[in-house]
Amino acid sequence: MKILKDKVAKLSFVALLITITAAMFYAPTASAHGEKSQAAFMRMRTIHWFDLNWSKEEVVVNDTMTISGKFFVFGGWPETVDKPDISFLNIGIPGPVFIRAGSWIGGQLVPRSVQLELGETYEFKVLLKARRPGDWHVHTMMNVKGGGPIIGPGKWVTVTGSMSSFTNPITTLTGQTIDLETYNLGNTYFWHAAWYGIGLLWLAYWCRKPLFVPRLIAVEAGKGDALITGTDKKVALGFGVGVIAIVAMSMASTNESFPITTPLQAGLLRGIKSIDMPVPTVAVKIEDATYRVPGRAMQMTMTITNNGDSAIRLGEFNTAGVRFMDAAVAQDETGYPDDLLAEEGLTVSDNSPIAPGQSRTIQVTASDAAWEVYRLADLIYDPDSRFAGLLFFYDQSGNRQMVTIDAPLIPSFI
Amino acid sequence: MSASQSAVRSRAEAVKVSRTFDWLILFTLFFVVLGGYHVHFMLTGGDWDFWTDWKDRRLWVTVLPIVGITFPAAVQAVLWWRYRLPFGAVVAVLGLLLGEWINRYLNFWGWTYFPVNFVFPSNFMPGAIVLDVILMLTGSMTTTAVVGGLAYGLLFYPGNWPVIAPLHVPVEYNGMMMTLADLQGYHYVRTGTPEYIRMVEKGTLRTFGKDVAPVSAFFSGFVSIIIYFLWHFFGKWFGSTAFVEAA
């Protein structure tokens, strides 16, 4: 019986080891950026990205692509998040798989942080140069000081080719053209190796002699000073003077080689130009809004008043980068990421054209698995249970108007 | 052989055992210091040491010697007062640099593909050697703290300048002027490190025109003196043999 128990124990142990070993072979790529984990209200009530365009879905190393579009800095910015007074237009990629060859807001290059105004819409563009092959999820992203990263929609882009062929040529103001990818590398290795070598020489000098036990005995016997000989002092002096001489000479020769250097550049960029958006002629009043948890759908009752001179229809509700569309009114033609696009996700109780001067109360339902997949349903657990988003209305000529909505949200659990 | 008898039977054998013991202790000391100093330095120096676009003439010069003189001072205290060995600072910096290079090469370049010319560590070796030399020549903690601590701060910037200067060459990029180091920070995307986190060129030191690096280095040296005292005492306290039973 005991033998049988031992065998079972041994086999169990072997099975456990095999299981653990087998688990090691399953190592899926961590390619997301935590966009789904960010609090829903952060994504719905801060930066609204729209009209996004990823210029390519496949790009070869050294080739470029752009992400362009607009973002609206939501006027109802949550109190719990610092205002975007110091913000940085970033890009959400897994490390430098692309280099950021340029980024612009309102036509201005923004290599540094910028000040954004609430309620304004800005045009942006990010130029990326492919560096490392692979399939990468490329997100728009705005970092806000005191608010954290506010990540926008992401799209998969494939980079092909070989990273070893990547180059990053730059011409300096002193007229020298360098490859920033490898520039100064030999110089860096040389100086670090040289100083490390000098340090090792100093250590080696002392390690020639007995180190710990005999010296401890001598020190404890009060003969510590005798352990340092005249030669030791001369050698030490040589090292000391030599080090200072090397530092002085290397600095002088460096200044001779690089007579023109400037300090690092820093500082906030203010006065970023926003888009002069036309004042909407459509007024929307949210009567009530509920999120039905079992149905993964948001239902809104809204009163729309058309103050313009042409009939309009509701075509899209955009929140947190998820686009709920009424396919009969508007369709995406930009290749927007599938997981963020609910092509027929917008249901309107009466979406016939609203004539100029007419006012109509309608029920709008935005439903899609994206509510769950993108964890927007977690809005009901946020400290300020409100939702926000953009409504896009279209007239018969295809002209578009953008209206912001912001209202309390009541969850429905049944 | 009884417990009271020696484990060695001749002087030659005793010397051999002693040397073996030397290497064992030195090897262990090196890696223990490497680990401790590296963690300490990553936590306190952090981004200033990670990226070239943080290595400015004000805060990098000021902060790094102050947080970098700690372990050299402590290791010196143990090795000098117990063994009269004047390589405490150098062995600490050798450990730190080895750890930093392994980290930068394997992690920053090998795993996340940041080019090494953007993420190489700062060099403390000139200051460390001078610190050891001063302690050896004077045998005085006070002199080492005052003269050595100051030298540690003063030598840091010129000691690194041959590596940093090429990256401070200006470039015009899409209508803006920046240094090559700034451009590295802009090009090689750090998703979790937005530009505003960068603490460079901040402060009120504006009355010295463009020559702020020497002033920053002096200030760093003064603070390094105080930190040297503090960590030298830490070394003495933690280097105690009070808990080791005598033979």
C-alpha cells in the first residue's frame, strides 16, 4: 500500500512538473496598451478623437505612415482629472517600433508639451517611420499632466522588413549628417571601457596583495598604518593626478571637436491653434439616458431641434472612440478599426429627416458588444456617473454637424 | 583534528587559504554592492540616468553625484577602517556600472529596442578614484568628505562630457531647434514617459548666463559632502562585527 502511495505521489509530482513546463511554452504576446482598463469616464469625457485616419496598414522598415484626425477637448472635463493645461501628444505603441518623425497640432510641430483649451477642437497629425518588424497596435494618445495617459483608438499595423536596415539620418546645424540610430555609439563604448579599465587597474593594484584576513589582523593589532607603503602612496598620487589630467584633457579635446553645443530644449508650447468649428445649428437636449446592463445598450431620449436651413438626420454617436452608426445615414469609408466600429449599432426610433425649424423627441439606442469588450459598461461603477460623446448629424447633401452631449446616466439591471 | 587545532598545517597553506578567502569575499562583496547600489541608484537617479534627453546642465549634474556618492562612502567606511583597503568607492562604482550596462544592454536595447546611444549610463569612475585616493593619502574621513565629496560633484560633468557633448549638437527639425539628445527623446517613443515628466533646465539659476553647469556642479559637490558623511557613518554602523561570535 505504501509503495502504491509513493508511486502516486511521484507520478503526481512528475505530472505537476510537466504541466508547469508545458505552461511555459504558452506565452502569448502582450500587445495591448491597457486601453480597456482605463476608467470609462476618462475615455468618454476627456479627449474625443474623430475623423481618424491611419494612412497605411502595412509598412516596410524605413517607410513612413501617418495618423491624422481631430480631437475635441471635452468642455465637461471631469473634476477628478487635472485640466489639460500641460499635455503631450503621444503615440501608443509598444516601445520604439516606429520612430516619431513628426507630430503636429494645428499645424505646429509639438515635440514638447502643449496647453490645450477645454471646448476646443484641434487637428493633429503624427508621422511615424517604421523601425521594427511585427504587428503593432498603433494608438492615438494624449498624456495629460495630473490626468495620466488618455489613450485613443488603435489599429493594427504590420511592419515588414529588417530592423538592421533601419537608418535615421539627421543633418545638424553644424552641417554634419549623422545616423541617429548609431551616432556616438563607438565614442560611448570607448570612454566607458576606458574608465572601467582604469577602475579595474586601481582594484588590481590592491588585489595583488593579501586582502582581508591579514589586513584585519594588522588593523586590529594597531598596525593599520603600516599596511600603506610609500609606493602605495606614489601610485595613488599617480592615479589621482592622472584621473584629473585625463578629465581635463578629454574635456578640452571634446570642446575642440564640438565647439557648438546647446542646452537641452524644454518648455511649454502655448497658443496652439484650434479649428474654428462652425456653430451647430442643431440643438440636442438629453431627456434621460440609461444603460441596460443585460442588453449591452445605451438608450437615450433626446429632443432635437433643427435651427438650420436644411433637413438633418442623426448618423453617428461617437464615444470613447467607439462609433455607433446608422448605416442608412452614414457609413465609414476610412477603414476604421472593426472592433471600434458598430456599423449598424445606432437605432433611432424615428430617423426621418428633421425639417428646418422642427423639433422632435426620439429614442436612440447605441448597442454593440463594444460596450463590454471595451469595458465602457464599467461607467456605472465610476464616481461620477455621467456619459458624454459626439453626435453627428447629416443633411441631404452630406454636410455634417457635430454636437456634444453630456448627461447623467442611470444603469438598468433588469 | 580537534576543534582547537588549526585547519592549516603550514604557512604556505595558510596563505593559500587566505587568498582563496580574499577572492570569495571580494566576489561576494562586488555582487552584493552591485545589487544594492544598482537598486538604490535606479530609484533615486532613475530617469536622469536612463535617457540622454534628461542629462542636462542643471539637474542631472546636481542630482546624480548626490545620490551616487552614497554606496561609495559606505563601502569605503567598511574597507578602510577594517582593512585599510582604499578601493571602496571604485569597487562600488565598478559594480554599479556593470549592473547598469547589463540593464541597459539587455533590457533597454535587447527587450525594448531603445538604441544604446540613447540609454547608456552615467560615468562615476573619475570621482570614485579621486575619492579613494584622497582617503588613502589622508586617512581622514573628514578630509575625504570635504575634498573628496566636492571633487566627486565637480568631476561628474567633465567626466561625462566627452560622451554627452556630441549629443548636444544643435539640429533644426521642422522649424524648431533642438539638440540631438532632445531629438532622440522625441523619435524613440516612450509611451509611459511623456515629455512633461522630463525634469530638465528647471530652477531659478538664471544669473550665470549659459555657465550654469559649474555652479550646479559646485552645489552638487557641497551636498555630496553632507551625504558622504551620512553614508560613511551608515557604512561604519552596518560594517559592525558586533553580531559575529569571536573564535
